[in-house]
Amino acid sequence: MIRFSDIRSAFQFYLAGRTIYDIHSPLLFQIIEAKRQRNNTAIWEPIEAIRREYLNDKNVIEFSDLGATSRVLHTKQRTVAGITRVSVSPPAQCRFMANLAARFTAKSILELGTSLGISTAYLSVGNPKAQIETIEGDPSSYALANALFDRLNCSNIESYNLPFAKYISGLPKEKSFDIVFIDGHHTSEATLQYFDALESHFTEGTIIIIDDNHWSPDMEIAWETLKSKSKVLYSVDFFRYGLLIWGTKTQASQSFSYIPFACKPWRIGLFDQRS
Ligand SMILES: C[S@@+](CC[C@H](N)C(=O)[O-])C[C@H]1O[C@@H](n2cnc3c(N)ncnc32)[C@H](O)[C@@H]1O
């Protein structure tokens, strides 16, 4: 169901939206290039073939939800097709994250929220040299994800069937991540807690992706709070998700809401349109 807050949030995003022609930072340009990059689609096809298979899979699994209650799936018994349709990131987002993992030569990636393993498989294929850790609390989803990793020979993934908090509290002090994808338990309280607990594992230039940053008014609060953290250098809002870059500040932080040029064709950069 579409709520009034969804429409307001989309409208505000559109008004704030800037295109690639408004970017002046080389780092932000790299990020937007990863978003616009169209790779040879053949490399993603084996993953997308499994997504199509799952979209037709009417098998029912018992789902234990450790996160925020879904706005669409309300029962514990869920079909694989339903989970794939509602919970799994779309191809464009998965491709973008995989492109980031490759472009920024990420060595170590953490994903909170594996679900069926589709986004994880993209990260794995995008950068086979990265070590990927992915965490899932629901045992049935965890089992399906591991079956997918085996089918695709994703050997650079370590998956854990644990609550996020338990995994994070067991992390060795020296462990650091180049990319962190927080895609589960979408409440502001939980998101901020996981983020704070992970901060000591971020390093200069760590990219943190917050999924569903406009999912609810409560998640808007989390997103605004995270953007204003003293070590967030850049925030880029893609509406479905937001991206933060962590590091030591040498200048004021920059926030950018990205929309494709086709959505605001008059922002073609012929004039200085910075506002
Ligand atoms: C949106 S889905 C992840 C989708 C996946 N990243 C993708 O794009 O394909 C979120 C997952 O996080 C898991 N989850 C939510 N809260 C959790 C928690 N506190 N601990 C462990 N897993 C949790 C849910 O079981 C769910 O499968």
C-alpha cells in the first residue's frame, strides 16, 4: 500500500535530485559511473536465471523474522516467489553494488541481510577477489542462499546464520570492511545501533550502503542521522537506498541526491547550476 509519506518523500527526493552534470568531486563521479556502467550482461545471467526460477517457485518456507515486519508479507509461511519479489534487491541495484566492489577493488565486504543470496552472488561475481561475509537470521533463507552459492561456485562467500548483533559482537577488533551493505531490520533504532557497533570496523574510504533509507518516516530519521555523522564525508541518495563514504574530513561533508539525467533533462550542465 502506498502511504502519503511515501509520496511526500518521493516528491522531496525529486526536487533535491541532481544529475551527473552537477557532480564536481572525482570520487562521487566514480560512484555515479559505477551506477551508470552497463557491463556485459552475460556475467549476471546465471544469477538472473536463478532469480527467474525463484520468482516461479511456489514452495512455502517457514520464515523467522528477526527484523522489522514486512509491509507486504505478513505471515510466517512465505513462498520463495514472494520473498524474491518483495525482499530481494532488483538487478540494477545488485549490478551497481557489484560494480562498486570491482571499481574500488574492495578486499573485504560485509552484508547484513542475505535473504536468498542474490545480492551476495552479484558481489561475488563482481569482485571474485573480495572476501564477502553475509549474515542471515532466518534458517530457511540461509539454506536457500547457500544452495545458490554452491550452484554458482561462489567460493569467496562466508555465510553466517546469526542475528546481526551476535555476529557484530563477535567480530575481531582488527577486522575492517571496504564495503558494508546494511539490508535488514529496517528500523531507525536497529540501523543506528548496527552502524555504531560497526564504526570501529570502517576504514578510510569505506562505502556503506543503507537499503530502504526512505522505506518509512522512521528510516528517514536513521538516514538523516547517519548523513550528519562527523566521519561521513559524502552521502549519496539513490532513493531506494543511500550510500555513505567514511573517512577523515578535510572539508565540509557533501550530500547528493542522484537522479538520472533523463528525469531532469534540463540539468545538462551548460550553466553552473549548483545550489
Ligand atoms: C531485505 S532482505 C535481504 C535482501 C538481500 N540483501 C538481497 O538484496 O538479495 C533482509 C534479510 O535480513 C534478515 N534479517 C533481518 N533482521 C535480521 C537480524 N536482526 N538478524 C539477522 N538477520 C536479519 C531477514 O531475515 C531477511 O532475510
